Amino acid sequence: MQIPTMADMMARNEQPELLFWVGCAGSFDQRAQKVTRAFATILSKVGIRFAILGKEEMCTGDPARRAGNEFLFQMMAYNNIQLLNGYGIRKIVTTCPHCFNTLKNEYPALGGNYEVIHHTTLLQQLIDDGRIRLKEGGSFKGKRITYHDSCYLGRTNGIFEAPRRVLEALDAELVEMKRCRSNGLCCGAGGAQMFKEEEKGETRVNWERTNEAVATGASVVAAACPFCHTMLTDGVKVAGKEEQVEVLDVAELVAASI
């Protein structure tokens, strides 16, 4: 895909409507790359002028801070803030709730003040404004979908309705897990747990959460976070439900229904 970088735009003396912060998972994880492409395709189709940082983008530092390495976090954050401020960035959209939370709530203390929006919120706004038109009788019409609340999106930032309204616009049957919204169960990857093995126990958090999703009878588990996506996909494999249950990002569901 030919997506302009901020360096390209500045060379042409142009400024994008928003910066798409791709994130580490969206850049390097093969499965998350599909979500990145789906969301970029949507932005292009609705005519939003956006750019990415490309090779200039670094990790936000979220995993470093969660793992207790405050020095590394601040070093990475300052580098990112200098870059963003140098480009005059005002509005950022990201497909990762970890990036979203760090950029929105933790960068201001270090001098990085931006309007940060999660992709599910932007998708909901574009659908409400009529800029995204979903085809009638689309791929997911009548299908049973359950939505998993990401911790950083839900409990931390109170974003519960936007992803659900997007899913409802697909004419799908939205079913809730027993633990959802502010009572949602973590996928097991938060707090830098994504990068280490769990302490010994009787089960794994992602297996527990996936069993709750499978119990709803849904054929699609909708996620809005690359970490959650990885953990739930692993859980579906362990449960032996790969043929019956698919884990998809909200952006992928919308991209397939435009």
C-alpha cells in the first residue's frame, strides 16, 4: 500500500488530517498487519488525508513502563514527543489501546499534548456521519458476534459503546459475555504479561476468557486490540474451536462490509 509518511508530507509542505500511529504489533506482527491494512484501506476509501511516521515511529514505551523500566519509558517517550511536536501533530488515531492510553494519558506530563482517538471511536463517528456506508446483507448479517472489552479501552478509558455501535451497524446479532463492559475479564496480556510466561496455576487467563466467548455461541469474537487478538486466537486453538470461531478486529469486520 502507498501510504505517505510525515516526512513525505512535510517535503511537499502538506499537513495530514490525522496521524495513524501504527504501533509495534501493527508494524511487525503478521496477524496485526492485516488489521493495519484493513484500517488504512477504510481511511483511504472515505477520503481521509492521513500519514504514518514509517521508520521514524518508535514504541510508545508502554511495555517498558508496565514492566517497571521507567527510565527506558521516559527515554522513548521524549524521543517520540520531540518527533511529534517537530511535525506539528495535533490529532492521532491508533488501533492499539495500549498506544492509545499512553499517548492520551501519559504523554501530556512529558510535554506531548495531542487529541488521541481509538480506531473504534473513529469508525463509529464515520458510520454516524454517513461517510462509511455498509452494504446491506453484508458478510456478517445475522451472524452471532461477541465483543471482548480491552482493559485499556474499557475500564481505563470508559470506551464501551463505540465498538458495540459499530458491530450493531453490521446487522449482526451482538451477544455479551457474562463478564463484559466495566466487569470485563482481561485477556491475560496486559501489564507486559504479553512478553513473559505466567506464574503457575490451574489455567491461563486467556483460556478462561476464550471459554466465556465460546460459551456465547458466537461464530465471531470481535477484538479491538492486537494483544487481545493474539491471546484470544491462542485460546480458540487450545479449545479446539478454530473451525467454528473466528477472531477478528472491528476494523476487519467493517472493511469486509463496505
